[in-house]
Amino acid sequence: MIEVILRRLISTIPVLIGVSLITFGLIHIIPGDPAIVIAGPDASVDQVESIRQLLGLDRPLHIQMSVWYMNLLQGDLGNSFMLGRSVLQAIQERLPTTLLLTAYSIVITMPLGIAAGLLAAYRQNTWVDTAVMSVALLGVSVPSFWLSIMGILVFSVMLGWLPSSGYVPPSEGILACLQSLTLPAFSLAVFQIGLLARMTRATTLEVLRQDFIRTARAKGLAEWKTVAKHALSNVMIPIITVVGLLVNVAIAGAVVIEQIFVLPGVGQLVVQGILRRDYPVIQGSILAVALILVLINLIVDLLYAYLDPRLRND
Amino acid sequence: MTESTLQAVPLEKPRNQLLSRMLSHRGLVIGAGILVVMVLAGIVGLLGLAGDALKISYQSRFVEPSAEFVFGTDHYGRSIFSRVVTGTHLSLLIGISVVAITAVFGVLIGAIAGYFPRLDGLIMRCMDALMAFPPIMLAIAIAAALGAGLLNLIVALGITYTPRTARIVRAAVLGVRNSEYIESARLSGASDGRIIVKHVLPNSMAPVIVDLTFVFAYAILAEAALSFLGVGPPPPVPTWGNIIAEGRDYLVDAPWISIFPGLAIGFSVLGLNLLGDGLRDVLDPRLTSK
Amino acid sequence: MRISRRDLFKGAATMGLAGQFSAHPLKLFAQTTTPTRGGSAVVAMNAATETIDPHFSRSQAARNILMHIYETLVTIDESGAPKLQLAEKLDVSDDFRVYTFTLRQGVTFHNGKEMTSEDVKRSLERYARISPEKVRLEPVESIDTPDAYTVVVTLNKSIPSWIELIKSPASPITIIPAEECDKGPNEIQPIATGPFEFVDWDGVTRLRIKRYEDYRPDETHQDRDGYGGRRVAYLDEVTFTVVSEASSRVSGIQSGQITIADDIPVPAARRLESDPMLAIYDRLPVSINLVPMNVQRAPTDNVLVRKAIQQVLNTEEIMGIATDGLFNLNPSFVYPDSEFYPGNVDQLVYNVSDTDRAKALLQEANYQGEEVVILTSSDIVSLQEAAVVMSEQIKSIGIPVRVQVLDWPGANAMRADPTAYNMFSTAYAIQPMLGPFQYQRLVSGDGNWFFYEEDNEMESAWEELLAAPSPEERRAAWDKIEFRLNDQAYLLKLGDRGIKQVAQARLQNFQPYDAIRMWNVWIS
């Protein structure tokens, strides 16, 4: 098993190199550079050029790139052009917000999504099934950013229950922190709940059709016991995959949600980085997010292989 | 594994049987119906029958939904109804184009990776690298690099969704590659290209078709999100995302600006999801248990 | 042609506005309370500052924050005229070459150290090394410090208007401790002499400052005046937060989370007027909307096509939509209260909206149907809105128009490329307040924004302006520049834009200005 893990870990390295190469290519195609941002709109060509020299942007691209990779090998992601801190520090400051938001939304999603999916599967082809699945379908059909601005309209403007923006770090009070993340987390969770409910239902139905369930039913076990004992334990395997998927979905969704609610997370770091052409920040934070996603997918794959012996030799 | 045989079944069925199964699937019919409504609205918008989506009128700014302006007007005094209806053909155009790009490249890349084990590793690592980006981030970066515009948005979303489809195609191809059926084609001397086109792809198409309907839906959602972030087609182009973004400053005072395009997105994506679910039930009966 | 504040109350959506700032009458009355120390305030801005290094800063968002912490030798007063701040006296030699600053004594930095001439000298040197505006100090030949409170700046040539250049709070020439001055851009500790000191910054969303207890106010004044005068920090702490969604700023101010919010949409501000807990302020003008025309690329290489576009524009409609009705019509590039405001301003071609005349000009120009590209930025919504309305108006005379939208850095990169676009929808925020000298780089010389290769009339007018010893001659020279810009349709003026600021009525003595000033204000 350890050998498998090691092999898989090593195989992520080329993926991450690929990510950083793509990022490097992309950010240097983007028109405008940090010197233009800093120099301001009415700067002369000379002014921009002198800032470019100051930031080391006048060096050839391959030099900039190799400097970056050399620093990376020493665990240094460089310094932000604008934030007055290292990229690593910026990521360390932002990551907890994004992870907290993601975790919060998944904590909301898991019980609701699984319960809805099981209920629908268990009551397959009844009105309950139809109703639950219709709601789930609506959940995956409405854009989350639209839901969040509607959420602001209803819950903070009209009802005044929740703050419309701003982030309270956990160090300033867990409750206030959760409150500041509630609207964003629910905006994210609606899509995920729909997704999870649909997947849970489909998986459960597949499992329910399998022979051992039929046998159990034939033995006359009470129906709920059947579901609970046999189906659920088998359903848990694919659900682990789903959690991995949910983390992916949540982190992607967080990019937009963090913008709307002005949460100091990694998604906002990337978007602001792009808007200000803060190259080291874009480069470093996309790599960090990619690393997280790759690791999560890796863990999911390994868990999956561990739980499902059929795949262990794959 | 019996996956391959199950997948191979549907397209070999008599056509009318497939059609009747489709017609008897309620969700699929509703979904197809919504798609038809979208297409009709798209045509109406394209022909300009829903009014001028760009006509500015200082006098009729912020008009509430009324007889004259069914969905009200925005802060330019433009009719939201005209804009939403006109936006439909843009959403369709974006969705169909992204699906086309994804289908062509996804199938090509996936088939090559699945059929030629020697290329598999390299190709799929590249796909993994693209998939390691959160989809929205990749699209933002590409859209920023290429500049805001309809075509660039389509390219950005196409690149973003291709790896996903390629993975599905590869998995499906792997599933059928070693089946007896393909083996016999190979023994009878058919070339690789011919085997892929004639035998492998048709038998692995069901999951791809299903997936592409969802790509269509994702493309519409992603366009809206990107336009909202300001990297979509430039104004005054009335994409649904742009209309929502233009109303964001007036959420309380003129909520109709953002509500109607939001509903249009929800309705369309709902239709596409219903269609996708239905097609999966009909074409890929593993998950159907009626 | 008719100018000025025409009937702005016309039209269903035009919002109430009047004067420089207006507040609820009751609240004006409430503002006579005596100042109280204490309390904290939250300022909601629509954009983040790009830096906390003042020498390296440029933006309005940066000024909103940094002007609380930092101070300069010369700053500006309420109307934008130069005003001494850290210097108590300035002697200028007759040949306008030697500027002798006498520093105020007893001014300490936030680290407790007293500010001396050495700090000033080193700060100016750092500025000259790293600032995007280092061109302001380019003519400096030497900086001498005969004693701890005297700084002598000698220029290499006579520049009567040098103070006009160094007064600008955009990239302010702030004085920081000498030991910080060897550091590169963005590497300094934010230590200075202002009434507030820096606490922390998360890089984008939140920056906090607190009162600097040992601040030495300028006792020669009774009250604040622009960025200068007698500055007093009554508040214990101020938090600047970025709230990019306008709806969130509105709900934040309603719920009391926010003490003062910048840039509130006009319809929302009008709704909030009935709330007795809130005070609404008009910051008008906050900036001017203008459109440089590219004379290199067809069809705007033809002056007749440029004039046709100038003729068809209905700036009242453009500004009305781009500002939600909060604007002044003004053909000039300076504000009406400026000494440089042209006397015969109504002779400038402006807000004509004459389709027939425009079409005739196009015919005369032998216009071939080339596309006009309007470049603008998505980051500043009003610029984009102005571009959209302009494009519809220009289309009405048969010119195909494409609006090219990029984010701010992208648009500014493309701005420098004469082959890429025809018109640039942009804005100037502080320049019209600071006066004509700010325009030199934009409208003349090699780097002019219209890409003309030669225009002797323009260049000689600038030489006159820079060399003119008397105010009358300077005004006459600026007149020539304004009329040349208008006659060649190089630079189209759209109008003066305003924004709404909304504060809790508890916030006393607030008055809109270039930046949001949280000094000399208190919570009742």
C-alpha cells in the first residue's frame, strides 16, 4: 500500500509542473502587466519601463521562469508585487478562509444531500421521489452567484438576519465567524445538495438491485433495516468519491462566491492577482489550489481502492 | 465486468423502440420541450421580434414590469424582456459551440488515449493538469489572456470541459477495447482508425451523449458566472450573465433586472438537466430500474 | 450651445441633487455637537488599495487610506490649491530655482522619533528613485540640510510651477523615517507623521488604523483644510473594508455595520434619505468623464469624422445614464470654481446632439464605413456605461461601433497602442481639481494620448503656460489649450460625475472631499 501511495504521489509531480507551465504561459499572454497597474493610467512609457525594471519584468521570460522554479525548489514562491508580503504568507493567510467556507458548505451538504437521496431512492417512483428529485434538480440548475445575490437581497437587506459581506476570522469569535460565512456557505451548498441527492439516489438504487439485498429482503428483514444495514454500507464507498468531487465543486464555486461576499480566501487572491497582474501571486496561488485538489483526488482514489478490492490492482 | 455489453446494447435496438422509450419518459419529454422553447425564443430574439435589446431610452429608466415592458427596464432604459429573449440565442450559441468543441476534442483525445496504451499516460497527464485547475479559475485566466468576447469565452470553456469528456470517452473505450466484438474486427484485418470509428466509438457513445447535455448546462452556468465577473462578452451584448451583472447595483430598487435573466438561466439549465437525466435512463439503462 | 446645469430634474429617474454636498436639514443641525473623543468607525470602500507604500501608490482607494497615516511638505487645500503641511514656511528664490522649506518642530513619527531635515532629504531621494511619479523630482539638482529643520531644494532650471507638481496627493511625496528610505517598493514599514497610525492590513479586504496619541497638529490653523490644516483624530480606531457589491454596502450601512459607505447607487441613496439614522452626501464633482480620440487609426484619423462624433454626442444622456443622474454638464477640463475656467466656455462644441450636422460632416469627410472601436474598462462601471451609450449614439449616424472592454490593466496596456482602437472612454479623478498642469503629459509632447505626431499650436501653448509668470497669461495659455483640444476634437469632454456617500447620522462634521477623511470627525 505504501508503495502505491508513493507511486501515486510521485505521479502528481508532472501534473503540478504542467499546471505551473500552463499558468506561466497564460499570465504572460494576458495584456497589461503589473508595471502598468502600479504606474497608473496617465503614466508615460518611460515611467512604466522603469517600474518594469524595478520589478525585474524586463528580464527574458525563460530567465523569469527558471528563477521562479529555482526558488520553488527551496520552498519559496516569491514576493507579491503589491501585497507587501511573500506569496507563501499570503496563501497561508487566505487558505483557512477558503477551507472553512468549503468545509462549512460540505457539512451542510452531506446530511441533507444523503438524506434526500436515500429518501427518494427508498420511495422510488412515488410522489415523494418526484418532489425530492425536482427540488434537487432545481438546486443544480440555478447559478450559485445568482442565488447568493438573491440571498443578500432576502436575508441581509430585507430580513437583516445575516451580514451581507465581510469575514470575521475564527479568532474573533467562532459564532460571528460562522455567521459571516453562513450566506456564502449556503449559496455554495444548494448546488452541492442537489448534486449529492441525485448521486445518492442513483447509487442506492443500483445497490438495492443487487442480489444480496434481494436475498435479505426475501429473508423477511424489515425494510428499513435492509436499507440501513446493507445498502448504506455499500453506498458509502461511492459517497467517498462524491465528497472528493464536492470539494472540487466547492473550491471552484468559492472563486465566485468569495468575490461577491469579499471573503479573503484563495479564490479572491487569484482573481485579484489576475486583475492586478500580480504574477507571483497568480502563479503561487493557482499552484497551491491545484496541489490541494490533486491531493484530495489522490486521497479519494486511494480510499476508494482500499474499500473496493476490485480496483486495488488497477 | 459486464459494463461493455450493457453499453453496447441501446444503439443496436430497433429505432422505434428507442424512440418510444424516449417518448414515454416524462422528464425527457419535459426537458426536450424546454429546449424547444429555448430554440424558439432564440429564433425570435435573433430575428429581432422581441424588440430592440440595445435601444437606450433615458426617459424610461427603471420602469417596473408593466404592460409596455413585460419584464421592466434597466438603468439604460432598455427592455429586459427584449434583452433576455435576445440573450437566449447567445446562450444557445455558447452552449452548442462549447459542446461541439468538447465533443470533437474530447472524443478525439479520449479515443486515442484509450485505444493506444502507449500514448495514454502522456495524454491523460496533460488532461490531469488541466483538470487540476478549478474550472472557473482556468476560464478566468484564459478569458483574461485572450480578451473578453464571445468567441474567446467559448474557447475558454471548451478547453475547460474537454478533459472531462476525454476521460469519459477514454473509460468507455477502455471498456470495449478488449471485447470479443472488437477482437474479431481486429482479427479480420481492420485498421486501428477504422476500428475506432466504426466499432469502438459507436459502442461507447451513450455516456458521452449524456455527458454532453450536462456540458451544455454547465456552459450556460459558467457563461453567466464569467460575465458576472466581467470576463464574458463585453456589454452591451445581452448575455444573461451580463444582464444580471448590470442589475447588481439595483438589487433592492429594481430587482427585476437581475431576477428575470436568473430565472431564464434556471429554466434552461433545468431543461438540459432533465434531458440529460432522461437520455441517461434511456441510453444507459444501468441506472434505470423500472 | 447651452451649457451648465440644465434641467437635471427632468426624466423619471433623475435624482435629487444640489450643491456641493447636501444632508438632511435635521442632521445639519445635529452636526453642531461638540467633538468627542473615542469610538470607532468602519469605512466601506468599493475598491482595495493596491499598496500601503505611499511613494508607490497611485489610486483614489490608496489615498482614502494613506492620507490618514502620511503627510507631505506641501499638500492641497479644500479647493486643490497648494498648502504647506510639514513645512511651516517656504521661501522661493526670484528665479524659481531654490526652494527653502522650514520644517515644523516637534513633529514625531509613529515610532516616537522626531522628524528632521534628514528624514525629508532621504524621503525625497527614495521618491526620486522608486516612485511612478519620480519625474516630479527630476529637475532637482541638490537637496541640502543646513540644520535639522531646514531643507533647501535647488532645481537645475527655473520652474515657477514646481509647487503645483509636488502638491499632488496622487503618489504623495510623503515624509517617512530616514531608516526606511533604503528599502524597495512595498518593503517599508508604514510609519509616518499623520494623525492615525497603521495597525494591520490583510492585503485586500481590511485595513485598520488607530489614533496616534502623540500627533502634533498644525496649530496655526483652526480647522482642517483639504488634506492640510489642523487635523485631529477623535476616533480611536478606523477600519477600512472593501465591499465591492454596492448592494452589500447599502445593507451594511442600513444595518449599522458600516459607519460610512462610498459610492452608493443613486436610487438606493434616494431611498435611504427617509431614514433618520442616515445622512446622505453628494460628492459632486468626483471626477470628469473624457474621451481621447486616436488620430492615427481610421476613421478617427480624419478630423471631420472626429467632429462628426463630437456633433452627435448627447452628453446629457451619456452622463445621465453613467451617473444615474448625478452629474454637471461642463465642457471644460477644469471645474467651474477653478481660476482656469475659460470665460468663453459656451463657445466650445459640447452636448450638441445634432444628427444632421454630424451626417453632413461624415459626407464631407468622405467616410468609407470603417468601424470605430471604443476602448474601456470593466473595472469602472461608469466608464463602460458611458461607452455603451456613446456607441448607440454614434451608430445612429451610420458608423459601426464596437465596444472593447478589458480590465483596467488590460485597457491601459491597449491604450498605448495606436493601432488598436479609436476612442478611449476614461475618467480623471483628481487632475481637474489640481488644475491644468496635470494635463501636460496627456495632451502634449511625445506621449500624448491622441498620438498626433506634430501640433505646433498645442506645444507652443504649453510652453506659454509653463513659462507664464502672471495668472492672466497662464489663463490665456490654458484657454488656447482647451480650444485647441475642442477644435481638433482630440479630447471629448462628457461631463462632471458625482457619487453618493452615505454615513450614519451619528458621524459628525463629515464633509466629502477627494478622499474620505476620518480626521476631524467624531461619533455623537
